[in-house]
Amino acid sequence: MYSRILVPLDGSPLGEEVLPYVRHLGLNLSLPVELLAVVEPPPASISRDLNPRLHEHETVTHGTGHAQEYLSSVAEGLQADGLSVSFETPTGAPGPLIAEAAEKDPGTLIAMGGHGRSGVSRWWLGSVADRVLHLTSKPFMVVRSHQQDDLVHQEGFRRIVVPLDGSSIAEQVLPHVVYLATGLDLVVDLVRVTPSKDEFHLHLPHIPGLSNLSYEDYLSHTNPEATEYLGQIKKNLRQQGVNSVEEHLLQGDPAASIIDIATATGDRLVAMTTHGRSGLGRWVLGSIADRVVRNSGDPVLLVRVTEPPAA
């Protein structure tokens, strides 16, 4: 499914927290790695009293040389582990250039840190990551960076957490799950979360014909259906070569429930789509994915999808 890993870096230690995961994926899935450091031109205000064209040329040249030196050093470390590594240092706006680089290969997996500042291009990786996610349809693994005095260098994954809400939109992550689970021999944790009592009563007035339904009656209908649904997904995954699949039917806030499972151990990757159907028993997957990325502390693989038009 993937043919290469694109890794944008800004030269900061926080941005580099993605590298142990890249190493793990690249070695176990035999994927080449392309490092990318975007050098931003200086703000126009800096050139006010100088020859703008000459000043920009000198600044970018210096920045590009710095970026190339930095990426060469990172590449040497990865190559020493047996990875095939290349790098580029384009000049311009980070978000669009990263998205453009990703589109050059249909099998690109983007992997980058969720936060970071300083270094080569001095950009906030958080805002850049958000921008890239909206500009590309490529799968995107984001690693939420920790504080510099609390760096975590996870060597790989043993499990992959897969949140599902029963919609075909959420299920579009499953081909990626099969690819990763079979290639890395991961245990798959399927997660379905039914609404809490408060959420149930919040959505109930907006659903025709259910105004008199009690929360207990709702659960008595929904839980068996959800259990059957997870069982069918498990069966399908096993038929596609996934060795171990576990089911988790939970109640409560979807994002909090996903985070609780993801943080139970430090060896999990969360894989989910970033958009889904809303309503009772359905999640607004974009907002949930955002909360999971910001709060789980684990890598999250985001697959951006578009909901098909209504028939």
C-alpha cells in the first residue's frame, strides 16, 4: 500500500521524535525514506532597507545550506540502520510544499511531529501538520511531541487501535490497518463506543420517532448490534491475514475512550479516518481525531476521506 515515507523536519528535537517510528516502519515494511526540510524566505520587512532580490538570495542560500547539512546528518543515522534515505530542501511555504512533495508518489505515507519550533525553517509543526492534512489525501502519521525534558523514543508498535462508529466512512481506514497489521504482526484493537447517557439525551430530541426511548432501551438495542458489527469486522480482518483481533465495546465519550485504550500501554498506533457521519451513534470523526492526536501521546495514523453524496 505504501511505497515511501515522507518525513518533514524543522531541525528541532521535538520534530525528530517521529524518527524512531519512521525507522521501525521503514525497516519492517521495506520502505525508502525521503526527508524534507522547507526553507522559508525571509519576511519582506527584513529586506526593506536592502536590495530585496540580493538579500533574499543570500538568506535563502545560507538557509538551504544549513538545511542540507542538517538533513545529511539525519540521513546518515538512518542509513546506518539499513534504510534507503534521500532528502530535499525546497524554498517556500512549508504546508503547500510538503503536500506537493507527497503528491509526487501515490504510495506516500507522510510522517511528522505534531509540535516543534526552531531549527532550519522555524515553523510550528502543529499548524503546518494541520495545513498539510487539509491539502493532501495521503495517509498521515502524526506523532505528538513531548516536552524536551520528557522525550519518549518508542521503538515500534505492537498493537493498532482502530476506532469505528459503524459507518462506511470510518471503515475506509481498514485497508491501511490490514497492511500494517500483517506487515508488522500487530494485534488489532477494534473499538466501538456507544454514547453516554448525557450524550444520548443531548442527541435524542433531534431524532424523529425516538423522543420516548429510554437510555436503557437504547442500549438494549444498540449494544447487541454493535457487538455483531465488531464481530463481522473481526472476521473480515482475519480472512485478510490479520493474526490477532480484539474487540472493545465501550460507553462514554468517544475521544476519551479511544485515548484510554491507546494509553494503556506505550506500544500502540491509533488508526482512524478524519471525517465521518454525525448523530446518535455516529462520530464527527474530524473533531475526535483532533482530540485524540492532541491528548493520547501516541502516534495517530489519519486517513482523510470524503463522505459520498447522499443517494
